[in-house]
Amino acid sequence: MTIEKLSNPLTNYYKQLKELINDEEFIWHWVPGSVNFSKEEEGYINKGYYTHSFLKRPEAGNLLFPKEPSEHIHIAHAVIMEILFANNIKPAIFYRISANCDHPHESELPNVRHMDHAFPHENLLVYLSDPEEGYTMVEGEKYFGKEDDAIIFNGIHCNASPKVGRRLVIIATFTRYG
């Protein structure tokens, strides 16, 4: 599977979550690099971004289960479920749900290619803003998302920063039934 565009039903929960994430009091945390290992690859950069973890990923050598550090996990979960169910996708388990914020960067290089987990999973990415020429790239295929787009993919991926404004997304990793 490469990148597949999904239908986003734009429900009331979705609109509420989008408003919450865009609120000036929404709490963001700085992550200094796209990946937590020092891997240099020509044509890519390990740049930082802001995140809000609704459901924090499990990690080998640390916690082997996700944890819920955000009081907003229930609305984020509801929105992800609405989008997946609208596309006849039945998730079995979620490993991570986060909002990420990326700003323009002096380097026009995309971030380091990576996979979110070292085990099989799929990624759901929902664009909460227009990333202004920033893109998501999966296995060499570029996707130039627009506000309210939802895509699903698996495999090695990265993204390029927006030219102006900010790239605001929700990312969820999961496995599905069947």
C-alpha cells in the first residue's frame, strides 16, 4: 500500500477537536528531532517539531504499552474512529495518536525517512491546515495535502515543512481487523 486518500466526514467532533488544537491555550511539547536516533542521510534533515500526544507510543526498552498523557484522548479517539469507520476500516488497536505542528524551516529538505514503530502498523494522517507546498512522502510517493484531507499509508515516510504558516496534522498509528 502506498498513500490512499480517505473520506473525512467533517463531523461535529472533528470540528471541536480542530478548534481545540488551534486554540492558543492548547499545550504543545517540543521534540528536537524527527527521529530519536542520530541518522544522517543525504537529502534529509532531522529537524524538530511540536507535538501533543493524546496516546503516547509504546517503545522497546521502555514502556511496552501506550499511555494516555492527554485529557483530550477521548475526543481524539472519537474523531479517528469516525474517519476510519466512514471508510469501512475497523481498527483493532491504536499505538499512538498525536497532533503535530511543523513550521517553515530554512532548509527545504524533508525530515529523515523513518517508520513510526518497529512492528507492523498503519498510519492515518489528517491535515488540520493547508501545509502550503509541504508534502508527505511514502516510499517515494509525494502527497500534497490540503486542509481536512485524510490519508492512510504504511512504510517508510517523511514530510517536508510548509513554505509559510504551519503544517498541523493528527497522526494515528494502528492495526486493523482482518
